[in-house]
Amino acid sequence: MEKTEEKKKNSIEIFWDEFSRSNFLVILLAIFTGIVLGGVLVAITTNEVYEAFRISFWSGLGTAFRTAWNTYVALFTGSVGDLGKIRAAFESGDGLTIRRAINPFFESLVQSTPYIFGGLAVALGFRAGLFNIGVEGQLFIGAVTGVWAGYAISGLPAFIHIPLAMFFGALGGALWGFVPGILKAKTGAHEVITTIMMNYIAFRLVDWLLKVPMHDPNEFTPKTPWIFETAKLPRFFDTPIRFHLGFFIALLMALLVYLLLFKTTWGFELRMVGSNPNAARYAGIKITTATVVAMVLSGALAGMAGANEVLGVNYRLLPAFSSGYGFDSIALALLGKTHPFGVVLSSLLFGFLRNGARSMQLTVGVPIDIVSILQALILAFIAAPAIIRTIYRLRESKTKEDLVSLRSWKG
Amino acid sequence: MVPVLELRGITKRFPGVLANDHIDLIVQQGEIHALLGENGAGKTTLMNILYGLYNPDEGEIFVNGKKMDVHSPIDAIKAGVGMVHQHFMLVPVFTVTENVMLGEEFVKAGGILDREKAADKIRDISNTYNLDIDPDAYISDIPVGMQQRVEIIKLLFREANIIIMDEPTAVLTPQEVEELFKIMHTMIAEGKSIIFITHKLGEVIEIADRITVIRGGKVVGSTTPHEATLNDLAAMMVGRDVNLNVDKTISVPGEVVLAVDNIKVLDPTGTIAVDDISFEVRAGEVLGIAGVQGNGQTELVRAITGLLQPIDGEIRLLGENITRWSPRQITEKGSAHIPEDRQKDGLVLAFPIADNLVLNMYYLEPFSKSIWMDQKQILANGNRLVENFDIRTPNAMTPVSSLSGGNQQKVIVAREFSRPIKFLVASQPTRGLDVGSIEYIHERLMQKRDEGCAILLVSTELDEVMQLSDRIAVIYRGRILDILDAKSATKELVGLLMAGIIPTEEEKQKLVTNKKQILMT
């Protein structure tokens, strides 16, 4: 077919052309639209706004805008820090004041860390055509095996004990991923079903472990003993900043997953299986092996998320230590287009939102749930890029939308 | 005389593409008007506009001299335009009557379906047009050719006068094609007009009264079968001279490369799809497997390539028993496979061309060293093959999904031919391709044969099998009914066997001696 005469375009127009077709712009606009709608939601759930509307339309509108603005300012100061305070703190020169002022930013990074591990776990599964819903369960098991290596093994130097404990965490998660993997490979049992069931087993198993075999006898409530100093992931600053080595381990894992997926023959095989299993069989790949390997690696990454929390933040295992990191990971892996570097970016977004939400609740009284709504809105827009393309009148992407493979859903 | 249908200046733009560029088309009453063009030439777009599925950006449609606005198929049907789609729109568990009535139900008092009245009307139509349809038969019980006639009845039932037939012969056996052509003649004798969409030149010459050729969204010419030759039409369609006859040298068969001994293969539902088949393919020859789709070809190919385990029998490649080997082992032994469904089995559409060109060699040097893929080598290989095999693409990193069917097939051929092979299974190697690509792929296959490669060609296109093969095996319901020498085989004989009819020795002799020069299409 003939192309329509293309007029000569300058480089800026060409750039805009390409950019407006790219998925990256859709993601940015989805986030922006989500934030705007979130602001509207905050406004319409605030009583002051209604009272102001009773006075006059414009004062109502002004109040609505101010409420939304204040909410996002609180979200920003909660997640990045109060810029004025930071400047004042640096001027005062007092160490503790400075650390307090910059703590929100680093705390957001701490919050992001388990998301990176979990998001990588989901993304790796997706790339191999597997929908690993079991990240949360694998994360719990990884936390258990990691914390055990932290408190039960003693007499090791830190440079051995830390990697060993992380490795135990990965091993636990890998085991929890292996079971659905082998079930799928041998019997065809669907991984969505089996990983969900493995989640429940993991939750109850951890409950029992905390109450009986791993229970710290000095405590009334179910808790494990503290881990040894040598197993703790080192922190880079004094209190109150909890920022620790785990963040950089997570970044390293993102790099490794990237190299694995896109630079090695193994990754090529996994992606081929995920993208078109028939062609993979034609090309001589054993689908069953690839499935098991992908579930084991995915589980290992999820396990590291759990180990990271006990070795870097809590130093012991408590019940309900995870606020649903595993489930959020599914969402953010999609947000990051299942690319390891995309996962890092979306994990940072989630981490900053979660951390900011707490102070938002404290300072302006907006419930923490607004952040869940924000996340949901952003994801809904990314899942339905047509909405964003229509609102902003973007052109169709040249290639087909890089749809996330839901092949295993028969979708 | 006012033409029954006139399209004036129809233009349709899709983002970046001009699919129809001021197309004019005049169809007279009682003619079979062939719309000829390669895939992607814009035939289907034009017909979808006429049928109300798309709105044209410019242009007008006149039916019997009256300007018509078509916004949906309902408008089109009201105006007397009907379409037989390439893929039938029938409900298999309904009877013929029920399918025909669907959407146009006759109702008795009290809202009860009046099947008898509809069945009577169908019987009438069937008698008028010699369709030989039983209104009470279930769709799932009748053969494909008859299902197509049900589609035609659906249109006649709604009193359509202009009937669009989109590639109607693609799914038929040669005998069924003959019958369809008779029916088409009856229809025009009854005053109907037919628009016949196709890319098969021989059929156009045989049946059309008038031929309009479309290329690149434009009408490039209009002619009649008396004025134009096959080569003229092909040249108009492709835009350059095309060699329709495969230059075939005499084959010099060497040693046996593939031997299949009494194999039985089950299909996924567990029924026997390949039933006790044996044959040999020698180096430097093409063994063609002719047959209507769904007679066990798929399972036979999958068994030979290691994708499916036979339940009985033995397959030997170059003297080694490969019956239980994995696909990779068989590939490494020097076997190549052009799969019948290129998008399902042969390509990863989301991957770049360069990656698809190493799909079954990525783990070998120089494309990888230990576990690390060598992107430079893969890209270099990609650029080289894109160049050598004339794959039309901006560059080798373009995803295969954005290529046309012909170029996708070239990617597979390039990949399979870029390594030393001794045996090739080519399954439907030119399905859905345009004339230019077919010519190219046929040339490449012949070249491989002459280099001494043993080729098993599986195709439902009888012409293709007749042209390329040195010997022809006809498969019917999982069995090979006969293996013929291509020199003495005729289209009629192979056609009979494809329909499951084994002629007596006497009839066979008659068919062979009567052999006419087969028109290559």
C-alpha cells in the first residue's frame, strides 16, 4: 500500500510524532490524570468544600482547589521532605535536625525496596508467560528462611552472614515458587490458582512458625528472636534514617534481571516461551523446564523482598509484617511495562506515594486510602491506554500496544 | 443501461496509508465481475465499504442509478448487497433452515418460529439455483462446499441482487470449485450480479465476464478474459513481469533422506489423524502431499518434526530412527521446517526480525558465547538475510508483527535456508501470499531441491503441488490413497483422490492419456 505523502518535517515535529505514539507518554499522562482525578476525589469528600459552595460557587471552587493542593503538598512533604525545613536544618548544621529533615526522602526509598524485589518477581514471571499471584506468599516464606538464617546461625563475619541470610530468603521464596512451577509443568495446573493457594499455606504456616518453633520465649506475642548484628543489612546514616544496603541490592537485582532477560540465551528462551509458546516448541525449547525455571527465579526474587524487610528494617519477624507488598507488586510490574528498569521507576512511585500518604493523613486528615485510589486510577488508565489517547488526542502507536501477556488467562 | 452498481471515486485513508485511492467500479446486471489484486491491494477495504463496515472518506455509491448511503451491513442488505465471507458465519449446531432464518425469522401467530415456511422457501431457492441443499441438515454434518452454498442461500433468501464473494475458492476442492462455478453461472442467468474477489488468476480467466485489477489502492486496469492472458493479469497485479511457470529441471533423486514407516498419529482430541502412512523422500526430489485441509497433514508434519509423538510406526532421517527425538535434535540433524501457520508456530511476532532469524540457532556460535547472546552477530546476520532474501522492512530490528504476510514468510524461509539442511518440510509455504512472494518462494524451493535437499511439500493448493512436486502423494482421512508420478498425474485424477474416490485402473488410464496441458495458475 502507498504511504500518504509525508510533508517534510523538522526534527521537533518528528520527535513529537514518535513521542506521542510511545507508551512512555501514555504512562506519564496516566499518572498525571490519576493525580488530577485523585484531587477531585479529595475535594468532593471534604466537608469544607461543600460549606464553601454554600457561600458562593467561586469560593467553593477555590476551597476545592486549595484542599486538593494541600493534600498533594502534604503528600510531597511526607515523601520527599519539607524543602524549607531541609534548608533551615542545613543552615543550623545540627546532624540530627538535618537527618530528621531529609528522612522522608530516604524513608520513601526504604519503602520502595521491597516493591523493587516484588515487582521484578512479577515482571520476570510475566515475561515467561506466567502470572505469579503468589509473590506475597513467597515473600512470607523468604522472610522466614531469611530471619532464621539471621538468628539461628552465629559466629560468621558480616560479609558472609549477610549474603547467606539473603540467599536463604531467596531459597525459601524459590521453593515456594517451585511448587506451582512443577505442578504447571507436570500436570498443567494453572499457576494463578496454585499460587493463590500457596499464599494461604504460607500465611498460616508463618503464623504457626511464629507461635511455636520460632517463637522468642522472652515475648508474649508471636515474634521471632532478634537477628545477629552480623546479619543486619548495614544502614548508611544514624537514626532516624533507616536507609540500608537492601536498596542497592534491589537495584543490582534489577540489573541482573535485565541482563538475564535481554542479554542471555536463557532470557531469550524465557521470553520466547512467554511470547509464543508454540514457536518456542518449534524452536526446540522445553516449555516445562522454562516454566519451572521462571517460577523458581520469580519466587527467589519475591523471597528476597521478604528477607530484605527482616534483615534491613525489622530485624525480626512479626506477624503481618508485609502490608501487601506482594499484591502491589503485580500492579507496579504492569505499570513498569514488565521491564526491570520500568519496575524500578514504578516501585519508586509506589514507595513515595505510600510513605507520603502517612504524613498526609497526619497533617491534613485525608485518609491513607486515597493513595490506593490514586494507584488504582493510574493503573486503570495504563490498562486502557485508549482512554488516555482519546482524552489527549494522541495518535495511535505505530506498533500494536505492547500488551501485557495474559496468555495464561486465555485472555 | 444503468449499471446495477457503480462506485465513484471511493477513497479510504487509514493512518499513514491510502487504502483506496479514488476507485471507480461499474458492475452491470448479470455479470461476474472479478476484483483481482494482491493481498493488501485494497480489495477487502473496498468491499467492506460497499458492505457498510467502513465509511469512505470520499466517493459515492450508486445502486441501480440511485445514490446510496451505506452506514452498516443492514443498509447494504436493504439495498440488495450481500456478502459471502471467506470465513463462514454459520452456527454449526443449527440446521440449514435455522441458520438461514437467523436475523430474518418467519414467525407464526404467538411468536412461534415458522420453520416450515422458511424451509419451503429454501427448497425453492435450492431448486432454482441447483444448490442441492437439505434444509433440515445440520451445518456440522455437511461438507465445506455445501456450507458455502448455505451462505449463498442466506443472501438469496434476503433477495440480494449484488453478491460479493470474498475468496470463495480458498477452502474448496477442485471438484467443489467446479460446482461453485456452475452455481455462479446459474445465479447470473437468474439476473443476479456477482463481485468475485480473488488473487487466483486461472479462476478469473475461467469464470469472469469482466476483470478489474487493483494495485496499491488504485484501479490499474479493467479488461475481459478474452483480451488478457494470465501473464498480462499477473503483470498488472504485481506491477512487473512475473514468471508464472516454475522452471523445473529434471530431478535427480539420490539416497533416501526421510523414511516414514506405518506411522499412526493422534490429534489433540485423541482420534486417529494419521492412519498407517508410509513413504520415502529422496535427496533432490520434492514429494508433494496433496489433500483437502484437515485430512491429517498437520499431524503428519508435526510427527516428522518432533512436535507430536506417533503412537505407532517409525520415522528415519538419514538412516537414524528419529521417532522419539525432540524437535531440537531433529533440527540439529539437518532438518528444516516451514510451518503451516507461520504466526502461530514459526515466528514470535513481538520479537525483532533479527531475533526471529535465529529462533532455533540462538544458542549456537556465533550468535551466543556460553550464555551470552551476541547482539552484534545476530544483527549482522539479520541485515545479511534481510538483504539476501529481499525482506521488505525499514531495518532488521523491526518487530515481525509489522511485516506483511509475504515478508513474514520470507523471514521463515531465510532462517531455515540459512543453515545447512538436508531435509525440508514445507507446509503451506505460500498460503495467503501474493503472486510476487509465491514466485519468489517457489524459486527458492526449487533451488534447494537442485542443491540436493529432500523436500516434503504439504499444500492444499493443488496447483502448487502439481507445479513443484516430482511425486505426488494424495492424503485422504489420514491415509495416503496413492503416490503418483508428477509427469503422468492430472489435476482431475488428483482431484478425485483428494475427494476420497479411488478410480479404477481403467478410469485412471483414461484420465492420464487425456492429460491436457495444465494451465499453471
